[in-house]
Amino acid sequence: MSFALAAAVVLASGWAQAQGAIRSVSAGFSSGNEVIRIETTEPLKALPAAFTIQTPARIALDFPATTNATGQGLIEINQGNLRSVNVIEAGGRTRLVLNLNRAVPYDTQVQGNVLFVTLQNAPAAAPAASAAVGATTFDSGPAVSGTTALSDIDFRRGEDSAGRLIVELGNPQTGVDIRPQGRNLVVEFLRTSLPEGLRRRLDVTDFGTPVRTVTATQTGDRVRLLVENTGEWEHSAYQSDNQFVLEVRPVKPDPNRLVQGPKYSGEKLSLNFQNIDVRSLLQVIADFTNFNIITTDTVQGNLTLRLKDVPWDQALDIILEAKQLGMTKTGNVIRVAPKKELDDEAVARREVNKKLEALEVLQTETFRLNFAKAQEAAEALRQGVNTGSGENASTNRLLSPRGSVIADVRTNQVFVTDVASRLEAVRQFMAKVDTPRRQVMIQARIVEAREGFSRSLGVRLGGADLRTIRGGDAGYSVGGTARAAIAGSYDAITSTTGQTANLMTNANTTFVSLPARSGLSGAEVPRFAISLFSPAANRFLNLELSALESDNQGRIISSPRVLTGDLTKATIKQGDQIRFIRRRQAANGQIEDVIETIDANLQLEVEPQITPSGQVMVKLKAAKNRLLRITDAGPQLDVREVQTDVMVENGGTVMIGGIFEHEESQGVDKVPVLGDVPVVGNLFKSRNRDTQKREMVIFLTPYIVDGAATPFQ
């Protein structure tokens, strides 16, 4: 935002009566902060309305119904961060503009007829590190502790089909960040919360402005407004007390302009000449623009043209392009010559500069780095330095062929020796490299859910004949004198017939043994038994029914998190390291035992990258491996792992992967033929049914840490 635009912003003051005149303006230091003292003739009843400009860094204070009694329009300070103070009196009020070296938070305080403006001692690199390219930032004061809620978000149609987005702030010192994003605008209110009723998407297409939708969301400790536009548009913004206004206006193209866009900005002129000398035509433009135009003797030829309402700089380009001419500009002097002549001069100038650079005295400069590592910075300077000669020689963009660089790791200093012009480029390079690295907190959630169901039905059927053991006749008569004995096994038969003694048990007298099996938890199977026997208790028919149904559910949540810097790889792991002996054949043919290790752990490996739009690109590898069993070949692991690249908003959560398993089985064990008999066949079979569901989902949440508390939750 230019100063002319900022000076045109009207701020509501709310003062009801005159405050006299501004008597003096002075500056000093207190507790390490710079304090500007503004004295008026009358006591101040309220703080003056104020606004800030990010580029160039300025703070404007409006004193309504006040005159300038200092006798100066510009007060030179040149102390600390304050360069000067402009005192402007117009329209019954006086505006003080504090011209700063860099934008910093500030605070205002009234004591009688004195206004104190305190500039906080913020690091110089902070604004550059946090501001996006092409963004406009409003910062009306120091950071507010905690968050304040927005009161209202409204949209109206302004003059000339302009869309006006009006936001009622909870605090007039709320920081506001505006940046273009493609064809849209993103407005972020720092340290601000969004009430539930304002979390919505406004469709404002019917207003007939460039704005189509406005979406309000909460992102971390910021409120984010996404303004989606259409067509050609331009925007401006201003703040008055608690009200922030963003205007989006359509850009109406001029049909008379040959070339649209911001390239040409000169005053319009009309030219209509036939077969005019090029030198005379350039003289016409020189008279119109008050520029000094010098033409070389090689500029020759005539030109016919007709231009109407064309910016003079565009007309000059058209003339030069038509005659293959070029120009160089120094101050208000324009030199015109053929392009080939200018190119030859540029090549000759470069050759002379190379020769002068080869003869220039070398200088040495020391750079002490605060954030970057000296060894890495020196290595970046060394890459591509010219070490050869002829066509195979390669030159570095920063160091000359004679330049050298030495890094001192102990003191983290870099010593560069080169010519003065190259040292200036190295100085700018070091200023950009030696900046604090932003921090990112990466949190992953690995959620495992398990659900199982099991049902089993079984039966055991058996019988015993104890008449032989107790002195009776065994078995049953079969055709005359033959008898037959029935039992569950050969051992039970021999005991029944008296061939052997005491071999009869529950196991060998059972005809059908198909009991229900244990469930998922290994619990004991419930059983129900019934026995039919003779009055003498020497013949038995036994029946045992068993049934078990089990159901279980479980959930495991693993939440590894790690804090790292932008573009810095970090790893965190927790688990077991398993050692095992593997036998292998050595080079000499002998068999040897080698101890090997394998990890069974929870591991998170990330490398974040903060994008200019405030999002986080994460290169991630998350793994959760556990030991299943030890085999002869070594340990067997259950591996759960994901590796991907994903872009996430600051404070947002995204699901990056998931695995779902559903296993279902049914089985029937039965005695052939007998198990297929209707109804009665159930005594000769057992049924089993198992269902297991397993699901694993991985979530990722990045937080950009900007001096605030670490978001451990």
C-alpha cells in the first residue's frame, strides 16, 4: 500500500472537541524500547486514531481539531528504529507519520497532555520471515494475549460495483494479513477466534461485484477468510477502530488502449505523422515529456504512424521497435541508438569490467552467522568457483575466479576474500541465508480398531457296558450263541468282553467326540451332560452338549509427535530392538553364527516444508511393527507402514492412509452319513463360526510454531 493511498484513508476519531495544538515531538529510550514523546497544549482525553503501513514501515496518528505548533513539517530523528516524523496539518486536524526503518509492534499511552508511543524492540528479520510475497500486513500494535472473537462479518455492494467486506473485530489491535492466492484473496486475523454462528460460506454472486463467495474458517489461532473473485479486479483495505473493510473493485479496460495492463503509465498523447524523420519524432516526444533525448548519428530513417490516446512510454516503445532501435535511461536523460550498437557497447563494457576485476585489489570481510552453519554457507559459496581456464572454466555467481572462502566452525564465522563488487553480493547472500528457521510440530495418530465374534456348538456321544466287569454277560445276542459288544474304541471293547481289565475310560467309550472349541479369549466352554443307564447301573448311554459364543472389541491409539525445523528431517521411535543369531557360510567355507538386529517399534519420520501460502508440505514415513513369533529363520514381524508426501493446512488434520480387514469363516465337523441325517444328525456334528474385523487409520496434523506455546494436547 502506497503512502498516498494510506493518507487517503479516513479514520473515525470519535473526539467531540478540539485538543489544542501539538507543541513538540521528541524520542528517547526506556527499558530497551524506543519511546516517542508527543506533547500537546491541552490534555488528551482519548488515544488518537492510528493505522500502520507495512511497506514502507510507517505509523500514522490522527489528532482531530488540532494544529501544528512545532513550526516544522519534517522532524529528523535518526535514532534507533525511528528515522523521522512528518507533521501534516490539513482539514482541521493534524497527522503525525512516524517513518521507521522496519515494522515493529507498538503501544500508546496518554499521561495528561503527553502521548507516549513505545516501539517494541522486535528482531529485524521477523517481518521478512513471516510476510508472504505480495502480501499486505496490518499490525496495529503488540500481540494480544490469548484470542479475541470476531463480532460480525458482513458484505455490501459499494460504488462502481465494488464489493465491500466488513468485519467487526473484537480488538482494534488485531493483526490482519492479506495476500493474493491465484485469483482469490486470503485474509487472516491473527490470534482471533470465530464464533460458531459466523463459520459459514457467503454466496454473494447476486450483488453483481467481482466477489463470488466468502468462506470463513478457523485455522489454529487464526480466522481465515477466503474471498473468491472473478474477472479483472483490484483491492484495497483499511481499518477504523474495530471495523476492518476490504474493498474489491472491478478493473474496467480502456478500449482505446492498444496494450492493457500496468506496463505503461505515462500521460496519453496522440500522434499523426506521414513520412516524418525519426529524429524529429523523438524530439516531439521529448518536448511532450520534458525528458532529454539524445540520438546517435546512426539513427536514421522516416516513419509514418497514427496513434490516438496512447501513453507516451508506449508510443516510444512502438517507435523504437519499428526502427530496430534501443534506449538507455540515466536519470531524466534518454539515449537512443540502434540495438546492435547498444548490444556491442554492453559486451565491450562487460569485457572491460572483467579486466578491471582481474586487476582490482582483493579485500577480506568476516561474516559471523547467528542461525546458519558456517561450513554449509562456505560450501554454498565454493560451488562452481572457477578453477580452470579456457572454455572449460566455470564461474560462480557470487565469487570471482580470484575469490576464496574459509569457514571457522569453532566461532561459526566465514571469511571471504574477493573484490569489492563481489563482496557486496556475498553480503546480500549472507543476509538471506542467516535467518531463523521456522519450526513445525508434526503429530500423527495411528488408530487401530479390532472387533471379533465367535460361535461354536459341539456334542459328545458315548456308552459303556459293565456287565462283564460286574459278573454278568457282556454284549447282546446275535443269532444263537454269538454275542456282540459296542463301544467307542477297541480298548473299550476288550474291557467289555473281559479280554483285558480296567481299560475302560470316558475317552475310549465315546462314540462321537466333537465338542465346542474355546472362543477368542480362550475361556472354558460351558457343557451340559445327560446319561441313560439301566437299573443295575451296568449299562450307560452318555450325551454331552457344549456351546460357546464370544464377542470382543478393542482400540489402540498411538500418537507420536516431533518438533523440527523447516526442511529439516526428524525421526522419533519407541519400541524393541530384537537380536537373533543367524547362521551363514563364511568366505572360507566354514559355518559361522552372526548376531543380527531388527526393530519392532513405533516410528515417525518427517521432513516438513512451509509453503508461502502458510500450508505445510510433509514428506512422511510412519510405521508400527510388532513381533509375532520367533521362527527358525528369524523373527516374524507384523508390519504396518505408510510413506507419502502430503500438503496440509496449518493446524488442519488429514487422513493419509488406512487398512481394513474383514475375515469370516464357518466350519462343520461331522461323522459321515450319520451327520447328514435330519434332526438326529445334530448328535454327530459340531458347528463353528468366526468373524474378525481389523482396521487401522493414520491421521496427520502439522502446526507451524511461531513463538507460541507448543501445541501438545
